[in-house]
Amino acid sequence: MSSEKSERNESRRSFLKGLVVGGAAVGVAAGSGVMASEPAPTADHAESSSSKVKGYQETAHVRRFYDLARS
């Protein structure tokens, strides 16, 4: 009886190990596909992003949000 239970535990362990390894492989494959599909930044893109104003900007929709939040 104990050998049958041991065999069942071993098969369960190997199944769970396979799930973990398979899941990790899928995660790595998915991550590498996303990274490969993004375009590399060009010099034009770097210059245009640095000329944009960064930080907090109070626009019309931000003012509206504040007005609605107060009431």
C-alpha cells in the first residue's frame, strides 16, 4: 500500500514540476516576443521627446476632475 501511495506522490510531483517549468518557459517566450516587437528609439524620437514639457500640467480635464472631486 505504501509503495502505491509513493508512486502516486511521485507522479503528482513530476506533474507539478512540469507545470512550473512549462509556465516559466511560456513566460520567457512571451516576454522575448514583446521585447522584439518594440521599435528601437531613433535620434529623431529622442530629440522630440526631450523638447516636450514634462511633469504636471493642469489641463481642462484635470480642472474638471478637481471641480467634480470637490463637490
